[in-house]
Amino acid sequence: MKAKNCLIFGGSGQIGRHLIRKLTKNNYRVTVVTRNIHQKGHIIKTQGNAGYIEIVEANIFDENKIRKLIQNSHICINLIGILYEKKGSSFKNIHTLFPSILSKLCKQYNLEHFIHLSALGVSDAVESKYAKSKLDGEREILKNFSLSTILRPSVVYSVDDNFTTNFMTLLSRLPIFPLYYSGKTKFMPIHSSDLVEVIFNVISKNIYSQVIECVGSETITLKEILEKLLNLIGKKRILLPMPLFLGKLSAQIFQLFPKPLLTKDQLKLLQYDNVISGNYKTNSDIGCPAKCLFETEVEKYSSMWREGGQFAKKVNL
Ligand SMILES: NC(=O)c1ccc[n+]([C@@H]2O[C@H](COP(=O)([O-])OP(=O)(O)OC[C@H]3O[C@@H](n4cnc5c(N)ncnc54)[C@H](OP(=O)(O)O)[C@@H]3O)[C@@H](O)[C@H]2O)c1
């Protein structure tokens, strides 16, 4: 069978790197678009065998360049997303405008499939600019190109995430850790490999369900996540419920940093449970239930934050 060409935007990120490995192993050729080939080239290049990966540097709003790339592709996958706005990168541009342009081009050049990563809970979190921009992007895509599939993952974890690894770093450094909304927000964390399995199945089995919610098999509150991480790294810390006004004040300060730990918009998102809505198909419904368990997977890399490292005896606290 002739190898299909997948054009991937955001392929240098956490999910993209896992996806490139899965696709190239399974005889798909990938073209990865990055903003900076010098910075990201080696990360992308080492994810698959030579001959299977092409890397292209481009401004994602350079329509002529993107048009040429789409013309030579069978499948387009958009993994670009941001957690906070920066000069020149607004939620609207990245989550609404760009997916809208891409989906129109996919239609124009008769692509076989457009896969877009949105996020779980965007229909509920109406007050959040992040969620609104993701939801508007979804609407644009569904309007523009019927052969699109939108995946809405809960929080995604793996050894190279920005979620468990950041929390473990903060938990090992801070004696007291703030709990926003008393840590009651629920999540259904999904491992990168489980999510990539879903994307692979959507592509290889031509699954055209419009929206698929992608979740792990466990529902865990934020407080439980922090407790599990503390247990894995062998540390005791005070998890302190923080009044909302102090939460807002801290977010206001944090968002002044170049890589903010928390923004006011993220605080708004955090008040909504990040769990399946019951309104859409899930990864289990399309035959890809998550296999990984949160604690079992994180244990494999948590030793990096444990006293004494990988070979230290595990202390039960
Ligand atoms: N990770 C999660 O927990 C999670 C949960 C729910 C939804 N999602 C969604 O899943 C998708 C992939 O997530 P991820 O965690 O793999 O993302 P990521 O690692 O944060 O970033 C993906 C890539 O997007 C590109 N990018 C970032 N900002 C950009 C900008 N301003 N302009 C153009 N390109 C930009 C970067 O590629 P270059 O630097 O190479 O250009 C980056 O490597 C995103 O849409 C995200 O919103 C993720």
C-alpha cells in the first residue's frame, strides 16, 4: 500500500512527538510544520526513521506556504494550542482563526481527513476565553469541512508533559501548595500513548465522528492528583485550600511571568469538572478505551523527583 502523507501542525509538542512515532512506525509519511527548525528540528527528526519525516519551517498564517503543503497531503492534523496569550498569539488567532483557515484549505484540496485537537469541557466553561476560542474553532471546522474529526482530550500526561512534571517540581520545592476550589475539580487524565492510539485509529479506520471526548479510565480530583504525586515522590506537603479572592490575586501576579504558572483565565476553567459530558462519543465508544492507569504510569518517571533518585528505597508516608 502506498504510504499516506500526513501534514502535522504542532508536531514538536508533547502529543505530536508521540504521534509522529506511532504514524511513522505504521508506514505513514509525516510532514511537520514548525515555527523554528533550528530549535525544534532535532526533537522532531529523532521521532521516526529517516525518510519518513520532513520538517518545514513556516509562519502558520503564511497561507501560500500552507496551501502548497496541503496540496501534497492526504491527511491534516492540527495539534497547535496555547494555554495563555502572548503578544501576537491570541486565543482567537490560534484556536479559532487558524483552524478555520486550515479546514477551508482541506476542503478546497479534497483532503481525506482533518483531525483537530480541541479540549474537554469547552462547551461548559463559557467564562473562559481559552474555552470559548476552542469552541468557536470547532464550530468553524464543522462548518467548513465535513470530513473533520475533533478530539477533546482531558488533561494529557506522560514523562514529557507540562502537567505532572511541573506539579512534581513545585511540590518538591514548596512547603505549602495552594488548592484552588478546594481541589475538588474532577479530571479524567489520559496518557499520551492512549490518546495517540485514538488519533491513529481515527486516521487508519476512517472514523469521521464529529466530536470525540478522549479520557482515561479514572476520575480523579485535583487534590487526589496532588496526593498521588506527593506519595510517588515521597514528600509530605500541606495542601491548603485557597479562598477565591486570593486565588484571583495570585493568578493576577503569576500571569505577569513569561511562562505563567496560573492565569486568571485558567482559574476560571478550573471551576468546571473536566469529565465526559455524555453528549458525544468517547474514545471507548470508538473501540479505544484507555489502557494506562495514572499512578502506575507516573511511578515510572517520578523517581526523578524522589530523594536519592531511581534506586532509592520507596518510603511509605
Ligand atoms: N496536553 C494537554 O494536557 C492537552 C489537554 C487538552 C487539549 N490539548 C490540546 O492538544 C493539542 C496538542 O497539545 P500539546 O500538549 O501537544 O501542545 P504543546 O506541546 O503545548 O504545543 C504544541 C505545539 O504547538 C506549536 N505552537 C505553540 N504555540 C504556537 C503559536 N503561538 N503559533 C504557532 N504554533 C504554536 C508549537 O510547535 P513549534 O514550536 O514547533 O512551532 C508546539 O510544539 C493542543 O491543541 C492542546 O490545546 C492538550
